[in-house]
Amino acid sequence: MSKEETKVKGPNGTSRRDFLRKAGSYTAASLSGTAMLLSDPKPAKATANVSWAEHFQKNYRLMTDEEKKEAVTRLEHRYSEEFGKKVEVDDAPAMDGVLFGYALNIQKCIGCRRCVKACVAENNQSRGENQQIEWIRVLRMEKGKFSAEDRDRQGYPEDYGVQVGGNAYKPAGVVLEGQHYYEPDLVPEKDAFYLPMQCMQCEKPPCVKVCPVRTTYRDPDGIVVIDYNWCIGCRMCIGACPYWARRFNWGEPDLPAQEMNPDTHYLGNRPRMKGVVEKCTFCVQRTRKGRWTACVEVCPVGARKMGNLLDPESDVRKVLASKKVFRLRADLNTYPKFFYFME
Amino acid sequence: MKRFIQFVIDFLRSGFTGGVLFWAWMLFLSFFIMLWGYGEFVQIRDGMIVTGLNDQVSWGFYLANFVFMVGVAAAAVTVVFPAYVYKHRELHRIVVLGEMLAIAAVIMCLLFVTAHMGRPDRLWHIFPVIGIFNWPHAMLTWDVLVLTGYLLLNIVGGFYFLYKKYSDAELNKAFYLSVVYIAIVWALSIHTVTAFLINTMPARPMWFHSMMPIKFITTAFAAGPSLIIIVFLLVRRFTPLKIADEAFHVLSQIVVWCLGIALFLTLSEIVTELYPSTEHSLGLQYLMFGHHGLNSLVPFFWTAMVLMIGGFILLLIPKVRKNLMALPFICIAVFIGIYIEKGVGLMLPGVTPTPIGEFAEYTPSSIEFMVVGGIWAIGFFILTVLIKGASGVLLSEVRYTEKASPSIRGEQTRPATI
């Protein structure tokens, strides 16, 4: 408290200015309280100090180097203030001679979802009750099995509709071939195998084609990125993605300050705002510095491999050369750079 | 220029003049427009989380209404086309009312799209020059182009005609007719492109078929004229403007044939999808029969079918079709049937199941109902003003005089009640 304020302290030890300020905030509080009663209470705290410059900045890809630096510094200041720690926003461009690819061993995956958790922690996804965003979905696939008791009298599972995959006997609300809501005490389960899915970083991404404002695009290293500040939230990309890889921030993301990962990239894991789309970026903030993605790093069974497709010595190229490999929805000609393999 | 300003003032004055019934109607609409304002406010403040949409069903009620309204907008052509191409005299007299309907419908479309957007504050990102317009790659940019183009064509065509009539001047036929003919072709394009918007995504198998554009157009040309018939009957009832019975006969014939083709296409789709019953037909199956107890769409689908088929059969009977007392009720039934079939009945099974096969039920939230209801109210509000103003001009009640004060003079002595 400054000297001047000490002088006008009232009898209760509160300064006049303090009192006025408090009174003012009470009034404001009761006013906003009324407003809250009239509507859903949810103050947009994260958008409060977004500067005009941020509102009117260009599409990231069209910015000059200076403008990029400006945008990045602006964000670093805002995030540091908001999360109470030094936040770094990287703007590293794609490296020359690199094309990222990914390979996942479905034989090894035990469905523990450590990759999901690590991804959420690394990439600053929204968490909590209101809005939970996960970029990786682990599907629990039922192993092929046949049980005579499970048949109905006609020998055909009529009540459950058309027999599809191993899942025709399951009740409503779950997926066809697999489902991602499993919660066993122990993994792996005896009667299941697991198929994690995330953004496939397609070479011909349908999401990029349909984006009306080119906010999502394929960078030269093959990663499909999003400029969150340019996205208009039309969700065309969500409709076009055959892998259900894209997530929308329905509300203001819920990212506790102490859990926030301060090592961010402009096109990657920097905190997002409501109304924009996000998805896996192969941890662009890590991979462009020569590190593994969080999911590769955390996988306890080594099911996840990634590397430079242009480098014959990389893990992913070795997998492609020596294992049985397949891609999802290859019929759609999206050319995913996310491969599944078996020994 | 002074004359043009005078025209705008007189037009609006005529549009906003009316009796108790008129003001009651406008007040009624204003109530819903206020709800729209509130709904949009909450949605912009808190995000789309206030809607019933979710990761599984990320396109819903807003886009359903959008798709339907594009059809209604395009259907103005059902008045314009016979009037100019077949030189239908009765429709020719009132063709401008069809254009007014198109203007209101396109404005509604744009409002529905804005409501669907997660970041309406960034709408400028899509504007050419100041933003990035991903044309010709993104189908949405095509849709923006054809919709705004259609809006402009109708504003230019409709108001040019009205302005000339207002100032008692000769139409420049070459200019006016080229606008009209371009608008006719353009009307088909808006609905075709809207169909392309959703049927070019193999990730959504229910939409992924080449029948979509023609089905859109036929349903549009059934629902649109149905609405036009109702509006014209109201115009005839509440304004001195005379619309001959024959105009209604033409329109109801268009409704019945387009409805017939639409039903045929629907049936073809059902057979094609359900006979082999591949996974790709699960959306349609979900719509028609539900899925393991998730059957919130089932009653809507069958209601739509009953309304459409019933309407078709009734309209096939010339006696019923030409009965202008029964016609509006059949038209309402057809309109509602197509609104369901082409709205939620198309949008929701398209995104259900998700690409990984998950079924999720979606119910629009109260905010979504407020916004959608409000946009409909805005549409009717604009339509009422435009139709009243236009019929004033057509009746020569609203005409240019050299005096500074506007003059309302007409052959009719009966004051307009709506």
C-alpha cells in the first residue's frame, strides 16, 4: 500500500479507496451475479486480455518473419501472465529433408492408455468435467470368438441387427468393430486387442481440402497443422475426416495453470481458445527439435515408433521394410503416414 | 439518387404500415427475435457448449435448417421460371413476390451458417482480400459464392423492377431479363452446391452418393412452392393484390410432380442401401428403425414419410389440388414433411454413426431452439415487410411524386390490413 493511502485509512483499518473499490466490486459482483442468474455463469477469463492485435493478425502461414515473431511474443506474454509461469511459444518451421511417419504395433499394444494421458498432459488439452479432449482414442477390439450360447434361436443375432465384426452381441451406444469406453481393472484383457487411433497426418488430407479459410494445412515435414487463431469453427474438417481425429473446443478449454505445459509451439500445443478445432500434431513442439512425441516416449511396451520417412535408417522405415503393415481406410486415398503393423 | 432514397423510404413505410393484426404479427415475431438475440449472446459468450452438439454429432440443427432454407430460396425459381420462360401471365404479375421470398430465405441461410460457426467473430477470415478464400478447393467457399450471388441477383432483379414500377419508368428489358435468366440458372446452382457441400465427404457414407443434388432440387421445388402458395394465399387474403387461381394451379402442379420425383428418389435410396445392408447403410437404418433402442429419429422419419406420401396422393387428385381451401393445409403438411426429411432427417443420420462406428443421440438444446426459432422469425419479419412493400408498389399505392413528402395514392380505397 502506498503512503498516500495509509494517510486516509479509516477507523477499521480500511482505506477509503479500498472501501470504494470493494463497494464498487460488490456492485459489479451483484450486477454480474444478476446477469449470471439470467444466464449460465461462465466468465470468459481466458479471453479477457486478448489484445486487439491478436484479433486482427494474419493467417500464420502468410505472416512475415517479423510478424511471426510479434505474434509469438504477444502470445508468450499473454500465456505467461495467464498461467503464472514462463511460457515459451516456439515457431520452429519444418526441417528440410524430413517427412514424419509413424508406426504402431497393434500386436504389442496393451490398451493401457498411457499414451492418451501423456498426450493430454503434453499438449495442453482441455480436461475436467465440462470438456475433456483427447487426441488419441484407443479402441478395444473384441477378439474373434464364437460361442454357441450367445446365438439366438435362429442362429442369427437379430435383436442386435446386422452382424458386424465381433461386436454384434453388444448393446446400444458402442461402436461396431471396437469401442473406446472400456474400463477394465487390468490390461490387456484376455478377449481383446487394441487399436489406438489419432490424426493420421494424411498426405492427401480431406480436412485441408475442405477448410474454407486454409487455417489447417500440411507443413513440408508432412504434419497437418492448424492456426488456432485463424480457425472460424465451421467444423467442415470434422465432417471430412474419416478417422474422427479432430476435436472441437465446445467451450472455453479447462486447463489448470499448474498442469499447463509451458513448452509450446504456435502450431501445436499452445493453449487453445473456445470455438476452434484441434488435433494431434505429432507433438510438433518436440519433433521439430529432434525429440520423440510424448506417446512414443511413454509407451511401456514400445508399440509406438516414429521417425523420418526420408531416412532409410529411421525406425519407421525399418518397420515398413520388414513388417506386415496396413493403413486405415486406404480405399479413400488419403495416404495416411500413420501405419499399423504386426510382427 | 433523391428518387432512389425516396423509394427506399416509401417502400419501408409501406412495409411497416398496417392494422392491428399486422402489428400483432410483428410483435409476435419480435418476441422470437429477442430470444434469438439472447441465444446468440449466450452462445458467443460461452461457446458452442451451450448447444446439444458434441464430438460425435458436431453438425446438427443449425445446418439442418440451413440446408432446408437453401432449398426454399432456390424455389423462388418455380415462380420466375414459368413466368418468363413459359410466359405465364398470372405468375408474371407477381413474380417479384417470389424474389422477395428468395431474399428473405437467403438471409436466413446466412444467419444459420453464422449460428453454426464456432467463431463468428472471425467471419472476416473468409472474405476475399482481407481474409483467405480457399477457392476453388473448399466446397464451402463455393457455397458462399453462390449464395451471396443469388442474394444479390434477387435484390438487383427484384428491386430494379419495383423501382422502375415505382417511378413509372420503362424497364430496360435487356438488363432486367438477363438478370432474371441468370438468377434462374443460379437458383439451381445454390442447391446443387449445397448438396456438394455434404456429399463430397466419403467419411460420411450416408451422404456420399451422386443423387444428392437432384434430390435436393426436387424436395426444394416441392417445399418451396408449398410455402409460396401459402404466402400468396395470405397476400390475396390480406392485401388488395389480386392473384388469379390459375397461379396456384401452376404452383400446386409443380409441387406434386417434384414431390413425386423426390419420393421416388427416396425409395431408390432406401432400396439401394438396405438391400445389401452394408455398414454404409447404418445411418439410414438408424434413421428408419433406430439402433438398439436409440430411436429418437424414427418417429420423425415416419411422420415425414406419411406427410409427404399423403400430400402427394391428395395432390394427385385434380379436384383436391384445385381446391384452394384444402390446398394450404396440404401444403403445410408437405412443407413440414420435407423440413423433417431434409433437415434433421438428413443431417443427423449423416453424422451417425461416427467414422469409427459410434452411435450417439443428439437433441438440440434450448439455446439452439431459441436461435433457430429466432432466425425463422427474422425471416418472416423480413418477408412480411418485403411483401407488403412490394405489393404496395405493384398496386401502385406506392409511387413516386415530385413532392418531398411521400404520397400514398392508389386506386384501391380499402386500407391494407396486413
